[in-house]
Amino acid sequence: MLKSFRLNEMEMYIADNGTVTMQNLCNHFDVSISTVRQDVSRLVLKGAVKKVYGGVSSVRTNQMVPFEERKARNFNHKQAIGKKAADLLKNHDIVFIDSGTTTMHVIEHIPLEKKVTILTHSMSAIHAAIPHDHVELIVLPGKMDRKTNSFLTADLRYLEQYNITVALMAATGISASGDVTNSSIIEHEIKRKAVKKSERAYLLVDSSKFQRVALVTYAHLNQFTAVITDEGVSPDVSKLIHEAEIELQVSNI
């Protein structure tokens, strides 16, 4: 088995089982303990697993937690992050708002004097925008996904035709190496395209999302203009953001 393939398979195996012993990995992949130690070290460096007593444990979020459950977590921090992001918008910006339980709070905080166009596939963002006359709303079509509360489409031409000045992005987790990850393999192409097309991209995440890894990577920290998070961010995460040469903006409740 090729090393790169084995590493991917090992990461998935650990994620599926939660915690496994080193010997279990030797037996399952039919490799020596020396090889397993080398592979595990690479996965630890990537931020996908962590060493525990007697073995190794996954830090990856494999399952998509229901939207309403995610919405209730760290609610006050998410509102504060949304307000800080709204303050960064300029008059006549064309803003892509990602699906997520933090990005949904941006629209309610956009000042009346700012006329902006919102481009989104998020049902929560759509509902938030409807009462606000100063916000022009463009909805990306697709099939409704209740887990993400968004419309998902495989046809990215809908997104390709629009110019995006600002992308306000969500994530399920950010790894120790700066990979920005998501739990929905269908949605990650929309996220990748939005970041790529935008003039300025902001990552809106509460501090609990750091040093976690989800199913797929859609961007790296160095593709963003800034990270907007809460005061719970650790020194290690601050260092990671600094090394990516982007700005760290901390919101206060």
C-alpha cells in the first residue's frame, strides 16, 4: 500500500473507531510498529489525531451535528463575531455568506446606511435578510440539505457568474497545520469557489473550532484576509494565525 494512501486510510480508521492502540494499527494495516509510529507522528503533525495513553485518538469531527444543536452552542460568542464581521463591510459590497451558525448572525448587524448585496445558499441567512430593505438578496439554487440548513448544488456556474468582494466563511474545524475543514463533502466545493472568487475572505469561527479536523479541507488559513473569533483563542492558535500572515480579530461579548 502506498504511504499516502495508507495515511489517509489510517486517519479514517482512527476516526471511525475513536481510539485505537498502536498494536491494533499494526495488525490492521499489516505494518511494523516502527512504521505505525512514523505514520502516527505525521497524523499528529497534521492535527488529525492525538496520542493518548496506550494508543492514539482522533480529533476529527466525522459526523455532521444537526443544525439546531450547533446553533445553540456558544450563541453569545457567535453573535459577537457576526457583529464584528458586519462592521467590516463597505457600502455596495457583494457579500457571499456561507452556511453556518456563526455567519447567520452577520445580517442582523449590518448598519442601515450600508447598502450591500448578499449572495447565499444559507436558509438562515435568507430568513435574516428578508426584513432588511437595505440588503439586496440573491439566493443560490439547489436541493435543501436540512443538516446544513442550506441549498446545495453540484452546478457551480450559478456561483461562478457573480463577482464577490467579501466572503464570510464558516468551518467545522481548523487543524493544527491551518487546514480549514468542513463536514459536508457536497458543500465544500461551494466554499472553495467562494473563497477563490472573493477579494477579501474572512473566517468566522468561535474558538472551539480550532485544533479540530473535519471530513474535507476547503481552504488554508493563508487564503483568508483575517480570522474573526472570540477571546477564548489560545496562544498556540494565535501563533498559527500569525504564521499564516493574516489578521486575527477578537470579538467581545
